[in-house]
Amino acid sequence: MRLSLDALETLDAIASAGSFARAAERLHRVPSALTYTVNKLESDLGVAIFDRSGKRAELTPAGRELLEQGRDLLRQAETLERRVKRVAQGWETQLTIAADEVLPLERLLALVTEFDALGSGTRVRFTQEIFGGTWDALIDNRADLAVAAPGEPPDDFGLVSLELGHVAFVYAVAPDHPLADADEPLQAATIARHRGIVAADSSRRLPARSLGIQPNQDTLIVPTLAAKIQAQLAGLGGGFLPEHLIGGHVANGRLRVKRVEQERGSAPLRLAWRGGGEGRALVWFRDAIAARGQALFAPI
């Protein structure tokens, strides 16, 4: 390896200070030591870094390129050094948090500023899942922490969880949908004659599932919970929706809630992670999210 961080730091100091002498003072070294480092670097690379034909040494085009790219390498080395030290202190390099779409993501994003104040250096990544996708993300090592995972954790995967809160689901249709003025409670056979809107389960390994769909019922499958709400607002079908996410649409008359024979009731949601070896970032987010609990699912 012909390049060293010491040589790049020397070159950076000379360029910043404007002379070998001032750079030597900044680095607490004698000027001859800097001259030796630059001469050796030029010899090792086989290029001239400084043009010494004038009264003052000036960087050659090759020297300017080396300086520019070398500064990038120095910044990367500094970042790597800090990251290694933080990992040694128990901070993860990256923490991935998978949240079910029933939880408005902005309520988790509000925690990031508090976490940044810790100076951990951990890179935080959020993903969104639906139905069993949060559990699947943990099992598949695509996430370190799952938020608002529905039901109980799958067995035999070493997952640890605690109850975070409950979400109520209601059956809703647009006001111009055929079921909007139908007698209540809606019977299963009545619902089955109309198309249901389904948000696709984001699981990759676990069996996909959907709730509230009747046998042989026509369905429109959409990729997200947000798309499901939009499809029902458009009158394309009916289905169960999280009550806390549609209060505004119900209040302004864009959706109508209907009582049904087979109510879904409220669903328990959990905070989950893989057991063993929890890093400091995971513990911080786990505790901060758990402390908010049911408040995370307040009506929007």
C-alpha cells in the first residue's frame, strides 16, 4: 500500500496551512519531516505532487486530485474510527425498525431527535409492513425491532415481545356504496355479494393472511393500508379499517361505518425483538416506544 493516512494528513496540513513551515507547526513536527514524507510519497507513487519550479511549491494537477480524494479518505477513516469505538461501547452500526402500517410512522420519527442527542452514531432505518410482515421481518433478519406486530409471536424463533396497545377495526364503505344504506347489522352473506378491499400481507416467509374476507368473495388487492383506505374512499369496495386512522373521513362523511354481524373487535399489537444480544440503540428505542404505549394509536 503506497498511501498512508499519515501521508494524506501531511498533504492536507500543507495545503491548508499554505506552507511546509506552518504545517509543521500545526502538526508539531519539524519541516524536514514533512519534506521527507512528501518526497517519499512522490517516489512511491511515481508522480510529482508539488511543482517546485517557483518560489513557492504549488500542487500539481495530480497533487490536487490526491488532496481532494485523500480528504475524503481521511473523513471516512475518522468516521470508521468513531463507529468502531461506539460499537465497542455497545452501540449498533445500524438499527432497523419495522412498523406495522396501523401505526402512523411520524409518531416514531418524533423519537429520532431525542435519539440523535445521545450521539450514538447508530444509523436508524424504518420500514413499514402489514399483517404478519412485522413478525416476518424479525424472523428474516430484515429488522431488529418490530412495532405494532399483530397477535402473538410465532413459535420457535426466539422472539421476545410485550403488549404495546390495542387497535379497534370497523367496517367502512363510501357513502355511495350499495352497502352504505343497507340494514344493520350487515350479514356475512350480504357482505360476500360485494367486493372486499384487501391490503396484501407483506410476509415473505410466514404464510400470508387476510382478515374479514368472506368465502368466494370478490376482492381487490392493494399493496398498502393507505391504498386500502383510498380504494374504500373511492367506493371500490368495503372492508375493515383501523378506527383511529379514518376518524376524519367518517366525520366529513367520506366514509360510513357499518355495524356487521361478525365484528372484528380490537386487535392486540406488540413490540417485539429477537432475544439475546440487544444493543444499546435497540434498548433505547424499545423502552421509548413502550413508554408511549397506547398513545401511539391515538386518532389522527
